[in-house]
Amino acid sequence: MYLLEMNHVRKSFNSQEVLKDISLSVKEGEIVSIIGPSGSGKSTLLRCATMLEQMDGGELIYLKEKAAWNEADGVSTYADKETLKKIQKHYGLVFQNFHLFPHMSVLQNIMDAPLHVQKRNKEEVHEEAMKLLKKMGLEDKAKAYPCQLSGGQSQRVAIARALALNPKILFFDEPTSALDPELTGEVLKVIRSLADLQITMVIVTHEMAFARDISDRVIFMADGIIVEEGTPEEVFSSSNVRTQSFLGRYGDNF
């Protein structure tokens, strides 16, 4: 079953067309990595998928329920607020710059949305949050504040916060781009551990070896279009000139 379907998505900022007729789908349990040069539209695509940006045209469907569709004029129309609120429970998003609340402790950051958005039982949410911190190797940081954490620790808290909502699909927008190489490794290790749990993930990344190793499918974007997609083996050994040119910048690092 498809958890996510995006059909003929278009998005412009002023006169610049950033996404040009993009279509993709993600099956339950699948891990999809999106790679490509800066400015290719990868992050914008994720922001459209998570409704942080409104599409100009195209369909957005989660679990067969339409969040947005095309009217006769080709412009996207979005569902009513109640429907969108219900659909938003299906996914979580991990940003590249963490976006933790600075005035809340690590534990409070993780518990906030389950308590106030999902209106769940406090004891149950606390127990789950502590389990997530243990999984992230951060159970000793429950009372710490974001300013007391390293970048890698902050990103692991951000991942725990997204998981606390029990999403069906988890989006990552370049989760290691704000980290130095040493901290990058610890965050990638956590994401790999999520793959073992069969969590559906869509990952925008510039870590080519990671994308090759973890993905069921790789999408290569450039200039606002999907140039090609396939298994990691197909994309990383592609004879497509545009793909080869991009991957050539990484030498033998994947």
C-alpha cells in the first residue's frame, strides 16, 4: 500500500519554477533517499509533502486520503482544516537545524506534542519519551536543555520528538548538514537503527554512501525534476550523464 502519493507537483517562488511536474510514491516500510545538487528542489519537495509549503499544482495523498488535488484550472486545492489535521498525524519531519524549543528540557520537547496535540495520557507519554531517549542513547539528558547539547545530541532529540507522535512516515531534511563529520556518524547510526524497525522514511541527504546503503530506492533530482530513480545499484551505476556528473563530485566516497 502507498503511504504517500504526490502527482504532477508544481511549485514556484515568484517567477522561479522550483518543482516542475514531479510525481513520486512511497510504499509502507520503504526507505527512499532523495539526492541531487543544491537548488534542485529536494527540500521544497519535502516541504510540500509535509504541507509547510502549498503546492501551486498537483495532488498530495496520504493513505488514499487526498490532502490536495487539482481543480480544472490545474491549481491545487487543499482539503478542509479537519481533514488536513487528521492527515498530518500520519507523518513526522526532522529538520536540518533541529528546531528544538530552547526554553524546554529535552524531555519536555519530546512530550509536548503528544500531550498538547494528541491529548494523550501524561504517564504513558512520559514512559514512551524515556524509552525513546534510551534508544537514542540520551536517557541521562532528559533534564538538560538544548543549549547544553552537542549538535548530534540535538538532532537525536529531534528524531525522538518526531517518533513520539508515532508517525506512519518520517521525513528527514538533510539531517546531518548542520553537523561536523564526527557527529554526522552518530546521527546516521540512529537513522540506520530506525530502518531495522521497518519505519517508512523519506530522506533528503548529501551523504552518498549512507543513501546507497540504507535505501530501497534512490531518487536523483536536478533543476526541479526527477532525472531518474531506481534501486541504489541502478542509480549509483547509472550511465545518465547528469547523474554521473553529480556523483562524480563525490569521487569514490560511496
